[in-house]
Amino acid sequence: KAGVTQTPRYLIKTRGQQVTLSCSPISGHRSVSWYQQTPGQGLQFLFEYFSETQRNKGNFPGRFSGRQFSNSRSEMNVSTLELGDSALYLCASSLASRGHGYTFGSGTRLTVV
Amino acid sequence: QQPVQSPQAVILREGEDAVINCSSSKALYSVHWYRQKHGEAPVFLMILLKGGEQKGHEKISASFNEKKQQSSLYLTASQLSYSGTYFCGTEPNRDDKIIFGKGTRLHILP
């Protein structure tokens, strides 16, 4: 079956712009989580959506937002980009039932210049 | 809240064993283990659940000490393909967010 699909794979944006990243989970997976990965900080949790509702939220500023659609696809948006937002953004989907782990997408590499 | 992994890095020769530890300051519902190779997405290896259930992957095993809030990942007779960065992720309560440690870099030499 198809894996988790993230688009685009690479993005270069200018400071102050906004960006939208997309994630299509594995069919049947209703939970989608987003993580920011940087060399110094590792995998930092952004938020999790389950059945179109934000179930958990990390400690990121309000410039970072997300949503989930009825088909479980998810988007995350970063407004007013800063240089420090440069990172690999990973999306992970899960069955969200006891005993199941995450399947990660290949990520979107965002570079802010 | 971030779990602490040790060691930060380890170099082994093919066939040797390795243990990676993950420690949390909070009570845990589950512990996840993932491996990430350079330039690739993290791949799920194993989940350990409060109450003793375990779901594994390949020839890698793990333990979960609920009282000590610790988990260990055991790689026996390591293979070259085991190289990568290993992350533990902890979930304090069911349906809670999963917080990952900073990772353990494992390099296997032929």
C-alpha cells in the first residue's frame, strides 16, 4: 500500500513569507502528527490531528498552524517565516489504536533565506 | 519531558551487540523505537506498552521497566544495515503526544 506522502519535498522561502506543507497519510490512518527535525534539537513535536480535530499541541509559536480534512489529509502552515524555521518537517500517520506506531513521510526540507 | 537517550553515539564491528537506553522523568504509557538512516524518514521498529505487551520488528528486541520509566533497545549480532540514528519516543498517557529523545547514532564497521 502507498506510504505517507509529503509535498513538496523541497522549498526555499524568504523571511517574512508564509508556507503551506501537505501530508497524505496511509489509507485508513486517522491520526496525523507533525514534527520539526533539526540537527541540534532532534525531532520536535508540532501538533497531532485526529478526525479533523487537533488532539495534541507542542510548544511552538502561533505562527505554526495546521488542519486536517475529512479524508485525513493534513496541512501545516507557517506564517512570517524566520531563518530559524529552516528544518526538515516530517509528517507521521498512525492507526491511533493501541499498539501501533507511526509511519513517517520523507519530509519537506524548508530553507528560509 | 524529553526522554534522555544514552549513549549519544556508538561504533561497533559487525556481529557485536549494542544496547541503547531511554529514560523518562514521567510515568509512561508506551515507548516507541525508530531508526533513521541518513537522508531517510524514521522507520518504526517497536512499541512497548504499559502492561507488558510488545510488538517488535525483525531481530531487534527491547525491554520496558514501567517502575523506572526506562526502556532499552537490544541489537544482537549487529549487521551493517543496523547503522543509523535510533530514537526513542515516549507517550505519557494513551493518545498523548509522543516526545522523542535526541537520538543515538550507531555506526557498524565491517
